[in-house]
Amino acid sequence: MADFMLTPAVAVVLFTIACLSGMRYRAVWKAEGPRWQLWVFGVLAGGCLLILGFVPLQGAG
């Protein structure tokens, strides 16, 4: 099985997606918007953060 590691560039993209999705989640929640949007943005933000938390970052070596 090949070891899967995140490159720093991919980690930055995932972090950015997580932040933007979290902001949209909060905006929809405060506006009492559609529930499906809460699910989409919440799962997207949570998924990105789980990947960042559990997949190792590629090192220099």
C-alpha cells in the first residue's frame, strides 16, 4: 500500500476551502437559510479539516 501524504500546496488549498466553507456555513445559519446548504458547507468544511488532521504532511526529506 502506497503511503499517501499531502503536499504543502494541497494542504493550503484544503485549509482555504475549509475556512471559506465554514464562513458560508455560519452565514447561512445566521440567515436561517436552506438546510441543504448547511449540510453541504458543513460536510465540506468538516471533511477538509479531517483530512488535514489525519493525513500526514509531506516533509522535506
